[in-house]
Amino acid sequence: MNPYIYLRALKHAEHTVFCVADGQKTYYDTQFNVYVPYSSGQQVKRSILQTLTDELNVQMAPITFNYNISSKKELENKEPWSPCDPKYIDQLFGGWMRAGDGPTKKRRSPLSISAMRPLHPLLAGVTKENLTFDRSDRPDIHPVNVRISGSDKLLTGEEIEMFLNENNRTLPRRNWIPENKRATGLFIYDIAIDLRTLFCVSTNQHEPELSKEMIEELKNEGWKESENVFGKCLVMPKKERDKVIPALASALINWRITSNQARTFSLMETLAVAISDNANQISSAIRSKLIDDGERPKVKPIVDEMTGADLFVTLPCASYIMTENESVDALQNAEQDLINRLIAFDYENQI
């Protein structure tokens, strides 16, 4: 049995912001000579883990932030510490690294997650707009403070009026926020799930994932000793896996960017999901096609159920792509497909 599950999903974003850096973060596509918006794989991963912990109603692992005080009495930021405890579900799936207090412990995440980027560079774009923070309609209830540069002293009302009269100026209760970027278009993200390590943690002490104390703690809580291609390991009890698997399937499909700002809210609805144990099949199932490479190229988005991948198309997809196979329960069926694949793998008897 192939120990990997591959997932590609297509989302629609409308006049929104994600992955902020100088407004909406972008990169330059050299073939089509355009800047396109994207969300980093790290942000997608964080959003998935947040959705997962919310679904299970459990807390994320506590992270210890470390600082040193230098000889100049300044705080120096040091490496944060993860608890390296797979009982925290975001640690089990998100991985960890902890250095600086004994042997370095690290676990590679069993979820490989791409950036969320345009299905095609010409099927997404960035616009700019100027915003205002405006309270000019009620100047009587919105005071204005004026200070002389380099001083903390506030001018009195009479002093402000004198300055404005002498310099023919006004003090509007309005702030301009220029050149705010907004993203719109069709976006995809890809995920590869390594089933061999999804619910298994290594007990190897040469390159440790776990401390010896944590290994004993997990054994006492019912984690089963086993072995996979990477060596000796501990496997999460089946009772716990059965709780986590439906929540994981839901999070992988239904996550949304949690840092989406209030004034730029977008549903970021999922249009289609492709699932397979073959990476090439999902890239073919949700793709685009260049249909005119002239001065103004045209691109057609495609969802194709004939590629071998299991394809699930939602009702909103028909607004953007010609399709006849959309269904009201597409996402529920995609979740069940993932659940079935996750349950079918024999985590205890891999070798």
C-alpha cells in the first residue's frame, strides 16, 4: 500500500488579504510577467492546525519563549522551546525542534504543505486601494491633540486655533491609509500526508524525537511499541486515533486563514478537492490550460474527474468553471474519502 495521501484543493478568494507583508504578500511570475498573491505554506499549516485543535476542542501546545539579558541590559531573543510532546495534537502533526537544553530533539511534520498560490498566474491578481480612518462627521466628540516636535506638552485649544489661523491650515479627523493591496482569484494548495509517521513517533535516541522520560510517559498512557521503515517507534492508541482522524480530515479541507482581517473578510470557499495516492493525478485533476498565448493570453481553469484521482466539486465551483459534476455534499464526501484512507493504513504493523 502506498504510504502517502496527496490532496489538492481549489479555493476562491475575493478582494481580501492573506499573508500580510507590506499589504498583501506577492511574488513575481517570470513567465507571465505579473505579481501574484500567495499565502505561505507556514501560514496554511498554522491555519490547518488551528482548525484541528478547534475541532477537537483542545489547546495548542504551550511554547516557552526564551530571552537572555546582555551585558548592556538588553533583552536578546533566543530559540523558543516546544514541549516535544505528541499528546498535543498540533505537535504530533506539526512537528517540533528543541535545542539548547540537552540533546536537540526534532520531529519532521508528517504533513508536507505547499503555499496557497494561484491556479495560474493569470487567474489571480492584486489590486490597490486607498483607505481612510474617518471620523470627520462628528468633530465635536473626536478631540485632536497637537504637540510641538520633541516635546510631550500638548497645545491648548487657543494655541491650536492660533496656529491654524496664522498658517491657513485645518486639522481634519481623518487618516489616509494608502496603497492597500487586495487579492482576488482562484488559488490552490497541495498537501502530502506521510502515513508512516502520522501517528508514530520515533524512539531512536541517536537522533531523538523524544526524551527518555517522554517515551516512558507515552508507554504508560497506552502508546504501543512498534517499528516502521525508520526504526523503533511508538504508535498512538487506536481509540485516540479514531477521535483524531475525522477532525484531521475536516481540518485539511475546511481550514481558512484565521488572520484574514475584519475589513477584508472573504469566505475563501473551497471549489474542488482532489485526493489520490499519486501526486501526478491530483495535479491533473485540478489544473489550468493556456488557450491563447497572444499579446493578451487567456487561461481556462479545469477540474477533470478522468485523471484517476477522486474529485469532489462543490456548487460554487460552477460560478467559475464549466462543470456538470458539482454536488451539494462534495466536501462531506471528500472528508469521508480522507477518513477511509486514513483508517485503512495499518499503523501498528508497518513491517
